[in-house]
Amino acid sequence: MNLVINRLDPNLPDPVESRRRAAGRLVRMVYAMIVFGVLAFFVVYFGRPLVYLGGPGTVSSSRYTISLPYVVQVNRMSVQPGSTVKAGDEIGQVWSPQQDSVIATYMRALADIAGRMAELRIKARVAQQSLEATRSYLQVSEEAVDRIGASNVASTSFQMEVFRERALARKTVVSQEAEVAESEAQLATLDDFSKQIRGHMDEVERRFADGRIFAPVAGIISTKPAHTGESLAAGVSIAEILDPTDVFVDWHIPNERLVDPKVGSEVFVVFGNWRMPGTISEILPISDVYGGTQPSFARERVATQIARIRLSPGTESPALNSTVYVHMHYTGLSSWVGAILVRILGLGWD
């Protein structure tokens, strides 16, 4: 059976025109999406600074830096980044040639004092043992002077010799008495000084504790502790302990702003797709360059003021050292709309 197709039939659609019509609608939709997307981008990009003030921040907490006033070499580390420690837990052990040198200096000082005290004891003992004989000789010489004074037979030269012997005996007695007294005084002083040096040495050894490093507070080990075998200069951090019970956000406030933030202002902390409410608890009187800003030839990195933000009670904070963004709405209406959108879209961080 042959079917005759009449192409001039108005009830029969033209396939070519149908394809053209469908392609035209698709092109117009794509074009409209591109145009409205570009318009929305410019509206958001240029209108956003008029709605809220936004800038980067870092989730941080109170931190305790562990370091030693010596050049050290790390022998062992018992913790890793993110480890939880308690106060008094051992986190590692170090060896310090400088600390050994300090102990050796104390030991040399104690040896010098011991030698000096031995010399003084010898002098004091010799003077003490010979003092009685010297006093007896002085007494004999004084008796000889008395006899010569009562007699007129002795010659002048003999009298002078007796007087000279008495004077020499008195000088010897006085010198030995002074030597004994001064030796005892110096021995007492050196003994006190030796006790002080020994106390300092014991304190140095107690604080160094054979190089074992203990956690002074409870918390979480930061991201960059020292590694086994690493040598560190005096004062360089061996590890940092973060306090998870005192978490806050350090917000670098942009310099270009319409309204200055104030203590008590409500903000939103943006972490990924999550929005967390918070309050500015403190505005620090210092400025610093945000660490996440990359240097550029076209734009110089500038220092911005820092505001400290506390999250609302019951809000779980992101991980420590996380990079977040902070939005502070200029008006209550925009803040209210933002809070409504967060609740509707389920972007809250509980």
C-alpha cells in the first residue's frame, strides 16, 4: 500500500522548522542565563560591600609555648600535631650541650671554692697551733724587758735587742690572731657562697629534668612541633599547646569600611557552607598582616586591625587554625534576612 504525503497539508508540522524553533528556544535560554548571570555577578560584587563588611579570620585559642633557654637537640618526641595532652604528660626529651656547659661552669666554681677553703683551713690551723707558742714567747720577752728595766747592768745594745724581740713577738701574735679570725670569716663566707652555687646548680638540673619536656597545661598540640633529631636555638618553640576550652576567632577587619565594628556587634562566621553567629568581644589596639594573604607585585599586603570574636553559646567551633570569613551586616534588616536564610537552608553549625 502506497501512502501519499501531501507536504502542503497545514496539519502536518514541518520537521525542519520544528528543529529550528527548539534550537532557537534553547539558544535564547542560554543567552538569557548568561546575561542575567553576568548582571547578578556585578550586582553581588559591587553591592556586597554596601550590605555587610567581610574579611578573613583564623580560629584560634589561648596557647602556651614550650621552649628552653638553651641550644638543644631533640632526641625524642612523644606527641604529634593534634595530640591531646594533660598537664604533666611527657611530650619529648632533648639534649643540650649548652646546659652541660652551664653545669660544668658551676662545677668549676665549686672546685675553686673548695680549693680556696682548703688553703684557708690550713692557714687557720697553722696559725692556731703556733699561736700558743708565740704568746709564750711574747710573755718571756716582756719578762726580760721588765728585768732589764729593774737592772742597770745591761748595755744599751742588749736592751735594744730585747725590746726588738718583744716588738717582734707582739707583731707575730697580732698577725696570727688576725689570720685565724679572718680565715674563719672567709671560710664562713665561702661556705655560704658554695651553698648558693650548689642551690643554683640543683635548680638548673631540676628544671632541665634530664631533658624531659612535660606539658605545663592541658590542651592540644599545635601543627608544628619539633621533630626528632632537629636542633633548635635558645628560645625557639619546641611545641605549642592550644587550649580547646577558650576558642575565639581573630578577624582581620578590612581598612575600607562604611561603619567601624564595635564591641558587642553581632557577626556571622562563615566556614565553608556553614554560618555561625558570634559577637565581637574585643577589638585589639594592634594591626597585623593576615597570614593567608599572598604577596603580589600589583598590590602590597597591608596590615589591618584585629577584632576578637566569640561564637554564640552552644555553637560548635570549627577546628583550630581554620581559615574562616566574617560578615558584619551594616543594618539590622540585612542581618535578619541573612539569619532567616541560614535557618531555611540549614546552614547553621550546631
